[in-house]
Amino acid sequence: MHLATLFVNGHPAAAVQLSDGSFLEIAKAASDRGEFTTAIHTGTLQAVIETGDDALNGIRTLVAEAEDGRHTTATHTASNAILLAPIPVPRKNVFCVGRNYAEHIAEGERAQNKKIGVTEHPVYFTKPCTAVIGPLASIPVFQSLSESIDYEVELTVVIGKAGRNITRERAFEHVFGYTIMNDITARDVQRRHGGQYFKGKALDGSCPLGPCIVTADAISDPQNLAIGLSVNGEQRQSGNTASMIFDIPNLIQSLSEGLTLEPGDLIATGTPSGVGYAMDPPHFLKHGDTVICEIAEIGRLENTLHNEIGTS
Ligand code: MG
């Protein structure tokens, strides 16, 4: 299933996509029916993820009814639906992985004229919840702060079942589904803070997320998905998740060592080659540019950059 969060009457509302592309508002369709788990009625995907199969089975019932012509008042056409990030305000920072595709490391070495190399263990950093924005939301350009805004399309894992010290073999049991993240990066800010990743990758609006969370059962093979990104229609990134250096089970095993992963946690798994700073000459993003991230079986995440005016 493709699960999304709509903006309805000023509030977020969990929804599921129907076969014709329209969206069914889950809580509204369930209305006063008592047979469903509480998570269905809360109207948040966070509650659905925490509840797991009971909630998913309830949603499947509602989808079957809607496909049968019911729940029309709870249905929004694709063109009328305003999507937020599927989890508009994650409960904790978004976990991210750096340097996870060999070609991306190689282009970084060329651009920076220095050896970067593959690390023995995955490189982790985070993006704060305040960086998260949804599909079609503006990516702010803080002109006085950065002159080198860059993009990175990334397959993002959504954790379902909590766990610590998760083994490789059991890693996929902890995955609820998958979404797309654009790891917007202020390269100049990234470089000037001692080489650590956080500051340059944590600015407001630097974590476009969506358009939906696709449940794990609906993805044929997360380790074999075409992944790409275009800027104003020009293809910049084009790869496959098969090329990850540390695959998803490895990332979950490694990140969960002594660290509890919880339902709704997000793990962005790194970007393939084709980023703007490694082009010759570099091509950075500016006001008016439209960036589209696409991953097979998930969808497309589109955002446009706008100069930030004012200081608040
Ligand atoms: Mg990245």
C-alpha cells in the first residue's frame, strides 16, 4: 500500500492511495466504526506504523470497500490532494548514511582532489525534524548563509518494529516500508564546520520527504530499485539501490548496535553519483530550480527552491 499524509481542513490526515490514484482519508472512512484499532482513528501514520499489522489490515478493509464504490466523501482526487511529508514531524532526527555508493565517493574524490575512500563501518549523521518538508513544499535558499546548495536522492527506510542489536538476518522484520528523501546540502557550510556533516545538512527545509510510504510488502526488492534525480528536467542522478556499499540489513544491524530503533524512525541510505558539486564546473541549486527525485515502485518527490526573505 501507498500511505500518505494529506493536508485537510488545516490538519494532517493519514491516507491511503487507491488504484485510480485518488487518496482515501483513513480516519474519516473508518468514522465511528468500532471494529478498528485505535490507530486507524487517530489519523496519523505514526500511529499506524506503531500498531503494525492490526492497523494495516483495517486499512486494507477500508481500501476494498472504497474500491467497491464506498467512502466517496472520504476520497480526494489526486489533483485535489495536498500532500505533506508522510510523517510530517518525526519523533526524532532523521538518521542518514554518508558515502554509501562507490561512484559517489569517486566523484567526491575527483571534485575535492583528495582520497575519501570507503569506510570500514557506515558513516552516520542526522537531520533535525525541523528540516522535514513535504512534496511540492518550497526548499528555502538562505542566500547570506550558503552559495552552494546541492541535492542527493536517497532511498529511505521506515522502521516498523522496535529493536536493538538487530541481526542482519532479522533486519527486514523491522522494516515497515520505504520512502524518498532529498538530502539537501549546503556544501560550503558542510565544509567549514570541521568536515562534520550535521550543520550543512540540517537547515530548515533541507529534508524533503515523500510522496508516500510504500509498505514493505509492496516493494519487490528494495535492493534493486532504479533511483534518480533531475533538475529542471535535466537528469543528474541515475543509479540503482543494488549499488549500495552497506546494504539495508547491514545498515540496520550496524545502526542498532547499542541504539534502539523505534517505529517511525527514518534511515536515509545514501546517494548515488551525479551530485552538483562534483560536476565540472559545479552546478548548485538556485531560486526557481525544480528538483524531482524518483525511485521505482515508490514515486516522485518534487520540490522547488525559493529565496528566503526575512530573518525569522
Ligand atoms: Mg546524503
